[in-house]
Amino acid sequence: MNKKILPGHGSGGKMMNDLIENTIRRIFGGSSVQIDDSAVLKLPHGRIAFTTDTFTVTPIFFPGGDIGRLAVNGTVNDLAVMGAAPVYISCALVLEEGFDTGDLEKILLSMKSEADSAGVSIVTGDTKVVPHGRGDKIYINTSGIGVFERDPERRDIVPGDRILINGTIGDHGMAVMSERNRLASSGALKSDCAHLNHLIKKVTDSFPGAIKFMRDPTRGGVASVLNEITKGRSFGARLFEENIPVRNEVKGVCGMLGIDPLYVANEGKVVIIASKDAAERILDVMKRDDNGLESAIIGEIDEEFPGKAYIETEIGGKRLLPLLIEEQLPRIC
């Protein structure tokens, strides 16, 4: 492992996973630091989900959202994909000296609006100010608590299970990257930033026991999620290229930058692994939600390449989707 922290250590790829496993969990204790979207904690009268996240996106305002909207929705989604109902969020602000208070108010109003829409309350927080030049305008840390009405949505994955997603991939990462670099041809790009707890609840309430796994494919994108699911397992994940929804604008910018949309961050998407028998009915429920209109079954769990994620191309070829080593899009969330 490198002796210095590099941007890749926050990428969602191999460098970050190695840092977490070989340094953070080694020191804090592997049995106490859970590797999932949220930790599941036992209380005397039930269980809760607990999560925390820090947001450093640049620019802080981007097409389709801002750092505040991103913070609330990211925290809500990390709870929801565990099957928990999000209820409380904290908000800690690190502000750089000289930051515009008008921009701060816009961000806080955005957070309030998203929290109200998601049905969660922002209940506590903290504020720190660092000297000018020692930060980058604003960083936000949010923690969230969710309650379980049933068991967490984590069950044994088996060959034949289907892989679903609730819409187009790569929108957030490409919108932020294009805004940051002022790519003139990318005016139609917009972040997919959204809270998905309402959509997820519709699915889990309608099909109890049919959901094997859920995760929001943020840093590292869909490919990284599937690598984490299949690592060291007796099964692999096969994607069908022709079924994967990608906007033409995203394809265009990705092609220009040499980036695969499957590795680009999303902030309003959920990858669902579901039983074969229920997949089509789950898809129908997802498509009736505003955040799932372009949902699709994009792949399946199989045994052809155990422990690997791969894609079957439109011309019939097969290509492995390895875990990223370093960061290809820094400061996305």
C-alpha cells in the first residue's frame, strides 16, 4: 500500500477497499466496522440502520442539484438500500473563511426541501470554519438513522437471480465533470440526484423476501457494485449491454473522455438483485414510480465467471469488468 494518501483512496475502487481493509478495519476491528451501505445495530427493542458520509463535490452547484441535496439524498439512499426507513439525519458543516452566506442559505434550503420530501428530519449537527485557502468553500458530513419494519434486505444470492436498475446510468458523474470542465457540448446533461426511499419501499412492501441485495452505485458506478457482490463468490454477474439504459449525452461525453459509463457515479440509482420469478413484476412496480420510469433488467447472476463481473456486448462478445484501481473522476460526491 502507498505510504501517502492519494485521490484513488477515495475512489470506490481497489485502492479505497485496500485502505479500508488493511488500515481502517485492522485498527478499529473488523468485527465492529461493517462493510455495507449502513451498519445494522441491535438495540433492546429492535434494530436500526446507521450510516455516515462526507461530501466534497466540486463544483458545489451543478445541473440537477447541489452539495446539500446530494448530502441528504446520499444518506437517505444508504439507509433505504438496507431496507430501513430513514428517519433522522445530522448535518456537520466545514466552511472556508470567506464563503458566501447567500450560497450557504441556498444549500441549507436545498437540504431542507429534500429532507421534507424524503420524510426525514435534520435533528443535530456542527459547524466549523477553516482559514481561507485551507478548505474548498464547503464540505458537508451527514449521518443517518433508519428503522427496520422487517429483516434487512440482505439474502443469499444464487445463479438465476436478476439484476435491475431504476434508470439511466452515469448521469451524475458526467454532469458534474462537464460542469467542472465547462464542456460546451454537454448542456443537456443533468445529475440524477434523488432520494429513492419511497420507490424502494414500494418494491420491498410488494415483494417481501424477493429482494436479495440493493445498493446505490455511487463512486465506481455499477461495475464496482457488481465486483463487490461477486468477489470471492461461486457466482458471477453478467450484464447485457443492449439492456443498459444510458443517455446519448452521457455516451458522448464518456466517449470523448475515454470513460466507461458503467464506472461513472450515480446519485439517484439503485442496483437490485432479485429472484428470477419476481423480477418482471418488480420491474413493473419500479416503472410506475417517477424515479423508475426507465427501469430495466440489465443482467443476471450466473456461474460462467465465478467471482467476476462481465458484460455481454451487443455483438455477442464478452468483456470482464474489473474493479477500478485509481480514481477516474475525483470530487464527484
